[in-house]
Amino acid sequence: MTTSGAANAWFRIGGTVRDDAGFPVTAGVAVEVFDLRLGGEHPIGTAEVASDGTFVLTYDPEMVRSEPGASLDLVVRAVRTPARPGAQASVAGPAPQGEVIARSATRFDAGPVEQVDVVVPANAVPVIDEYSRLVTGIADALTGGGEAPVSPAGLVEDEKRRDVTFAASKLDV
């Protein structure tokens, strides 16, 4: 990624994908970002949705504009796709093949950094059972913060250490 000079400044679009009850949508969903123009939507790129429901796509705006300096009018679509753990965002690459399950309102005249959230109808995504949600949340919390990851087996709950109590409180479980 090049960031030298105004002509090579990259843009960033990020946001969240949540169901209409406010829970993050993570399983089997990706996002596609498009520039809306007369004549239709033109692809900018795709991004996987993280375990907390967030996505980020960084792109070169000049490569996707209809003409130099033209405005970007962004639309984010949530699409059903097979989950691919560890996949990265791609710019103007092939879009995930799948059914569009939700789309954002158009963000007209998008700037260098945009936050666009997408709300997916709850019946359009698989229901994640409570156990899976908790295990994923605990695993993410145990590997975050830049410290050495801790396995659940390494948690201690006794008079001196309250790791399980701390983790449960931190994860709001």
C-alpha cells in the first residue's frame, strides 16, 4: 500500500454487520463495496466480517472512480458466503458469490475514511448457539491485547486469582 503524495492516498471504509436485534453477524457473511453511478453499481472490493461483526476495506480511490476526481457514492452489501477463516480483504477482486441479504444506504460523496453499518434481518443469517458465541468471544479475548495468548485451560479461579470471573465480567456473560 502506497501512501506517498495526495494522488496515492488510500481510502478506508469500515463498519459493522449486525442483525436487527443488534448482535454481530459473523458466520457465512462477507461484504461487497460498490461505487453507485448512473448505469449501476461498480465493484470496489470485498472484505470478510470479523468475529465481532466488523469489516475494513482499504482501497485506492483513483482506481475505482469513473473519471479522475469524480465523487464516490458508496454502497455496502452483506452477502451470504461460505465462511473462510483467516481470509483477507481484496480490492476490486472477484466478489463472493452469494445472495445479497442486506445493503446499506448510499453514502454520497464519500471521504477518505467512512463508517458504514449494515443491518441484516435476523432470519437471513444462521443462528449461532450461545455456546459457540461464548467460545468465540473467550478465544478472541484471550488472544487480544498484544500479550501472549492464554488458553482456557490456563485460567485460574482460586483465592489469589479470579481469571474466570474476570473473563466472564469482561465478556459480559
